[in-house]
Amino acid sequence: MNDRPARPSPVAQALASDRLGASAVVFFVISAATPLTVVAGVVTTGYATTGLIGIPVAFVFVALVLALFSVGYVAMARHVANAGAFYGFVSRGLGKPFGVGASWIALLSYNLLQVGLYGAAGAAAAPLVAEWFGVELAWWVFALAFWLVVAVLGLQHVDINGKVLAVLLLAEVAVIMVYSVSNLAHPAGGEVTFDTLAPAELIGPGAGAILALAVLGFTGFESSVVFSEEVRNPRRTVAVATYVSLAAIGGLYAFASWAMSVATGPDNIVGESQAQSSELLFSLAGSQLGPGLATAGRVLFVTSILAAMISFHNTIARYMFALGRERVLPAVLGRTSPRTGSPVAGSSIQSGIGLVVIGLFALAEWDPLVHLFYWGGTSGGLGILVLIVATSFAVISFFARQPSGENLWQRMIAPALASVAVLVVLVLVLANFGTLLGTPPESPLPWLVPTIYGLAGLAGVLWALVLRIRRPLVYAAIGLGAKSPASLTGSTSGEEYRGTRL
Amino acid sequence: MNAPLADDLFFLAHDDRTGKRRLNERAAGFGLAGAVLAELLLAGRITVDHGRVRVLDPRLPRCEVLGPALRDIVAEPETRVVRDWLRYLGRDAYESVARRLLGSGQLRVVKSRFPWRPDTYEPVDINAAAWPAARLAGPVARLDPLEPGDVVLAGLVIATGLDRYVFYTASPDGRQYLERLIIELPAPLRVLVLETETAVGDAVLHHRM
């Protein structure tokens, strides 16, 4: 019988019950965004280092741009295996060499973001430890303590991480909302101002710097498509979850950063951020709401940074797992611990990288908050922006070759508009990178960082070309998520097999 | 006659000496579901065609694991991809295979000390439980032939990550030999093994494991 069954079969029902709904995806994405790290850490150091006040309106603008980008992104995710990584999209859309290049840029970016957080460990934990125990410890003591927690949890079953992150997320959002409402209720000079939400801030000099900070705040939004094969309604759930996440994240950050500027007054926000950096949010709360809520916020800041470290660590470990599975990187990375299901090789490597960097910064006595956290974070954010631009063009190219049943808005109009928008953002960011980093004019960093990304991408492209020559079967399977069409045609010829770990 | 595939995989998924589980729930589900499908394949009841499971012979085997599994496959109106059946059968594969082993007297229940912890199982004969590992590792190390059922079993061992316990002594030559054996399996069995491996890997990437 070819009629549709009147009721879903037991198998269909069983499969559906194992699948996720939009709220699970939204939860995951927002917890990957770790709100308090951004609001207390990125926003304040951003105000301080750039001297610009338009961060709140930048969040709104970037939320809209990313929503436009997501139209094509989510549509293409329905047709791409291995949807959890930008490099899958770039491989399918722009070709495998660029895909591998994108994967190396991604590994570099996520590692910068993750390792950069160790620089904030001291800033977050030191005030608490000084208050409770009266001891002053070097920043790297805290960084190492955080590192140990991340290294251990990274090897454990993901379930522990997921539940912990969920509880922390709810607490963070609650605290941010309470602080922000309180900030609005205590405006400097008695009047609520909207200066930091003025769109004009986006056109002034240095606009690229605040846009970069906003993009940094949103990193993690791209992870919604990881669940493309695990959701109940493949067509709608991921799309809805992505837009809801962008709205929630953008709204929360814009609201909180604007409220902070209202409480200090827009003319003082930069000065106060420079004076107090990440402490600013909590000292405002302390003077308005009392020490109890301020301390609660500081504690959640510590856990938020820890959660962000864990989240990026997991992303990197899984990225390496995906690449190892396809044998783009050594196959040993494609193994998991049978007991915990954790990608242990990738996890261990990332932990090793973190340890080396902490040691380096500690021995060289570089400033952890500015040089590690801020520069590391903003540089990492630049890499993510590059990946977004590449993916945006990949979407257009992919749908141009195979419309795949998506409508014109999703496959051409929105991606084209988005590509222009994100490309403009990227150009502005690169033009203002020096302002973003806050370096003196003669510093090499503003061109050094983009150059390093360029080299990483180039190295990836060259590696792909090497694979094409020396391991054509592996090359053919790049970006296909270990599902090669040849392996499923039923042929018994050994030549068509392209190997996973088998 | 060899023991059923899924029974062997069940023993391989537990430590020989302590009986503790070596494999997390989702991977165990996929692995044992793959083994059940392999048993049905080897019994000529189903085949895998362009990635989908198709019924060849709907007569239900008189086995408490295979009977219900084939019944569900026959009753399903759509021809589904292997991954769907791995997910569906994987939900109770562990308990189902354990029940079969309990019924044949090879497993016994160990009552849990705490009411909130589930009961566990331990083999009745420890040597019999350790046999599948020896039966696979020996010939691979010596590059000797393996029966098709054992090649499939070895493939599922690799797919679930249990190879670190079974083939840890294997030389690179041994590993390559094993990989070649798996590649040379008939297409339906080969696809089944690959799909199981992909399902386990995807569960890692999709944060379901």
C-alpha cells in the first residue's frame, strides 16, 4: 500500500520521542553564548579599550545581520551532513580545498576564544577570593584551577556538562535582568538616556570595532544547526530555534549594555570601564542592590567563564573529532572513549594547548586581561566572522548548483543580502582592527592577526590539495560527514570504499 | 554453531573480569541494534539495499530478540534507512539481548545494593564470556581467515570503539588485514557496519552521547 498511514507507525512515534524540540536547541545555543561573560567581561573591556559607546546598538544591528545570514544557513543545513561545523558548508559550497582551509581557521579561532578565557579567570575569581579568604593570588593560579576543571570535565560524559550549563544559564540570565532593571532605575543624572543605542554610532569612525565586539558576543549561535538531524521537525525546528536564540541573545546583550551606560551616564561609561573593567557591572549592582546580589553576580561570573571555557573546549574537541573521522586530520582524533562517548584525543590536545598558553603568559608576565582575554577573544571573533562570510558565499554557491527545493528568498535573496552585509562588516572590522585592539599606531598586531588567519587558511587549502594527490578517497569524502555516496551503492568493489576508522 | 552475534557483542561490551559495562548507553544501543540487524541479515530475513532495510522473508524467527525485531520491520509501512532501525531497535536492544542471555542461562542478574540503581548482569561462565574476544583477536593477529559473522562482529567492535579492548595487541598489519576483511564483506553487511559506526560518531557530534 502506498497510502500515507492514518496514524504514525510505532517506529515513527518512537523515533519522534527521541528527538529534540526547539526549546532544547535554544537552551543549548544560549548556554553556549554564556551571557554574563559577555556582559561583564567583553562589554566592559570593549568600552574601555575602544573608547566607543555604541556597543548596545551594535548588538541590535549584528543580531539583524546574523538573522538574515541564518535564513540561508539554516536552509542549507538541511542538505549538508556534518552540519555542526562551518567547514562542512564551505566544503559543499565553495569546494573542498576552501573547506579544509575553513576548518583550520575554525580550529584557530575557537582555540583563541577558549584559551583567551583563561586570562579572565583571575579578574573574575580574584575579587571573590580576596573578599572571602583575604589572600591575593596570581592570575595564573586561578587560570590553572579553571584549566584543571575544564580538562577533567572534557573527558566526561556530556550529560554532566549539559545539565550544569543549563542551571547556570538560568541563573545568569536572571542576574543580568535584575541588574539591568536596577541600572535603569538608577540613571546617572536622573534621566534615562538613549545615546548608546543611537544608530549614528554605527556610522562614526571606529564602527568596525564595536561591530567586532558584537559579533564576538554572538559566537555560539552557529551551533543550532548541529541538531539538524536530531530535531522533530527538520524543516522548522532549527530555523525557529536559531531566530529565537538570536533575538534572545541580542536583546539581552543590548538591554544589559545599554542599562549599564544609563547607570554611569553615556559620557562616563568609557572612563568607568577603564577604571574598573569587569568589576564595573558588580560595583554598580553593589551600590544599587547591596553586597549580597553583587557577590551572587560575581560568583556567577566565575561560573559563566568556566561554562564558556567548557563550551568552547567541547566545540574544539568535537571539531577535531569530525576532522579525524574524515581523516582530514590524523585518524586517532576520530576516536572516542567507549565508556563516556567523549572525543578524548581532541579534548586532550585542546587541554594541552591551554596549558602551554597559560604557562607562556605567566612566565612572560604579559597582562592576562588585555593581552590574553581581550586580544585572544577579539582575534578569535575575527576568525568566526571570516567563517561567517565564507559560509554566506558558500550558501549562495551551493543553492546555485542545486536548488534542493528551497524557495528563492531562502536560497538566493536572503543569502545575497546577507553576504553583502557580512562582507561590509568584515571590511569595517579589518579597517578598524587597530581601534578594536587598542594598540598604538605603530603596533604590528592589526595586520599580523589577519595575516595569521590568511596563512592558516592557505595551509588548509594546501593540505587539501596534498590529500587530493596522495589520498584521493579521503579527499573525496571531505565535508560529507563520513557518508560517502560510493559506500552505499551496494557495490562490492573495494576501490569505492573511502575509509572512516575502519 | 556459533553463538548469536548480539550475544557475543554483549559480552565484548563488558569487562571480562569485573563484568562492568565498557560501553555508554547510546553506543551500546547502536552496536547491539546493528548486531541484531546483522543476525537477521545472516538469517536471510532482510537485506540492505541503497542504504535502506528491505524484508526478504517475513517469516518470524523463533527468537525472543529477532522475532519482535523482524515483526516491527515487517509491520512498518515505509522502507526506512538503516540509521532509523539502529535508533529504534537501539532503545531496548541492551535489555532484549540480556533477556535472551538470561534465558539461555549464560547470564545472571546481580541485584543492586541501592534501590535507585538498576540491577546489573554478570556472566555465569567467565571463560565463555571471554571467548568472543579471543576468537576475534587471535586470527587477526595471525592474519588467519575469519568467518563472515566474526568479520561483522569485529566491524561492530570497531564501530563502537571497543577495539581498544579487543584488538589492542594487533599490529598495524593486523589492523590493515582486519580493515580489508571488512571492506570485502558483502555490501549489505558492509553498509550495516559503516552505518553503525557513523551513527555512533554522529551521536558524539550532535551532543546526544
